Amino acid sequence: MTNIAQSCRICGGLELHEFSDYPSLSRVTSDCKAFPAGGRLMACLSCGAVQKPTDAAWQKEAHGIYENYQPYFQSGGVEQAVFDAAVGRPRLRSNVIIDKLAAARGLGDEGALIDVGCGNGVMLKAFAQARPGWRLNGHELSDLHLAELKAIPGFDRFYTGSLNELPGGFDVITMMHALEHFVDPREGLMALRDKLSDTGCLFVEVPNAAVTPFDLLIADHVSHFTRHHLAMVAKRAGLGVPVVADDWVTKELSMIATRSGPVATLPPMPSAREAIERVQGQLDWLHAVVAGARRAIAGGGKFGIFGSSVAAMWLFGVVGDDVSFFVDEDPSRSGAEFLGRPILPPDAVADGSIVYLTLITPVAKAVASRLQRPGVSYLMPAAA
């Protein structure tokens, strides 16, 4: 169906397609808590950008989510590890990004950084270790984690409130999984552009909605970016975009923006119709993931879910009564308890168990190939 009550927050287009089957899917919050079915999802008929309308119902839900926000609570506040192809092993995501940012832009021994959407300070802690001579600052909606931020070496000031009220002159501004929450991402980027030093850069990390259907299920995510749409909204904010990469972190987009300059050359942008078809396919696949889990549960045996982040939490919210355990390779999470179930390392899974890989198909195949062993069945959802 077409809805024109809201303009596209990426290109300003006035016609949006609404996905009628989206409200039937259970959802999850960005801090990894189950959330009921509902909500709305749309795609712009001009540019294909996928987004949620920020109507009164969404604002009420978002307020409730942020009121009790707990980032990385499954691992005691420690951020997730990601595979770093450069060294061939998992590392904390912030450490991987800092290394790549330094290689792309160069980071001196001294400077001023502010992390917008700093949460409990995972990026600031990593940056303090990598560049101990820098002055570090944070911005967040509330001061819930202020005591933890103040304990970070080199931490200078904490800000809340409007981005327009921030001081200027920052050499680096980071936004780690923050822009997708903005009701108006262009306005936010415009405000931050004015806070950069003449040679400074803005770094943005967001989920890559082109490859991960689970991003659509996060109730408090407003914009679901592809490389093209992230670069488009940055350009409309007056920024130069020398880098917008999809290979720094799996399933994520990494953008470096500057006060001015050209936008990196990208492959041809899919049409709005192609974008709508892609998203409809992703929604169909999510329904199939649930159906596959229910079939596996009906077959008997102890049923576990691989992972302990957004996708796993989403599926738990649907079939939780039948879940006996979680499996996670991250040592900061395995051995702990999550939602009253143990988080097991792969080698602790009992024979006769089923481990359901709530992962996109390429990642699920890699995990199954690596971990499959006699006695334990690692099941993949149907291919997307």
C-alpha cells in the first residue's frame, strides 16, 4: 500500500510503500530485549530507503525502551567481539574500527574526540587505550552511565541535550550504532558537521540493512541504511563522504565523512522497486526462520539458539518456552546465564541437542561448517 503521511527522511520523497505483513512479526529492542509484534515499516517510492514512521505509537514505544536501556547487558557491559580478517581472530568491534579508521585517516597522538550516543563508553574505553593522549568526550540522551564514563582515562566532558549546543573543533566525532535511531538523520548530521575542526572527520557505524533482515525487527531503529542511502543522507547534510564501506565489520556499514568534499563512487543504486522486493523477501525469510524453529522443536531433543544478541533474542521472544540454552563463541558471554538459560561454549553442548543458527545464510553456513560434530545438530534456516 502507499502512505503519504510522512516524507522520506533520506531523500524527502512524499510517497512511501507500507509493508502490510510487518506488524505480524515479533520485534526486539536494540539493547537486546524481546518486544511485542506491531509497528510499521515503509520504503520510499522515490529512493527505496527503508524506514519506520515516527508516529505517536513509535514515540511511546521508543520512550519506554530508552528509559531502561542496558547496552551489552548479556556480557556485563562488554561490547561484542567481531571477526577481524586482518589478524584472523575475534576482537572487540571498537578496536577493529579504531585500527581501520587510523589506517584510512591517520590519528595523531593528540586530539579531541566526542562519541555521540556513547552509552556506557565502549568506544571511548577502546580509544583511550589506543590513543592515550586524546581528550575524550561523550554525548547521550541521559546521564545513566556518567560514573562509568568519568572513570575512563582522558575523559573530559559529558554532554546531553541538543547536538546544536555542543562546542566545535572536534578532530573526530564517532557515532557507533546511533544514527539509525535518529528521527531526522540529516538534521543530526548537519549539526555534527558544524562541530568538526577544519580537518576533522565524522565516523558513522550502522547495521547494513541490505544483508541483515534482523535489523528490520529492531523496534527503536528508525532508518535501515544501505551504502547508497547512508551516503545520500550525508551528502544532503553537506558532508563529503570519502569512505562508505561494507567490509570493515560483517553485516555493518562504516562511513567516514568530512566537512566538505566529494562522495565516494558506489555501484549503481537499486531502483525503489528492487528495494521493496528485497525487503519483502527479507520479511518472508523472517517468517520462514520462525517456522523452521518450530519444526525443529517439534522434532524433539534439547533446543538451543546460537548467539546471544539481537537475532537470538528475537527468536527467543517467539519460542522462548522451548529454548533450553544458548550457544556463543564469545568468551565474555559463554559460561554466563541469559534469560534464565545457560550460555554454553560450543564444546559444552550435550549430544542429542539441536542448535538453531539464527543467522543470515552465509554466516550460518560458515558456523555450521566450523562447529558441526557428531551428536549435535546445527540447523540453518532456509536460505534467504
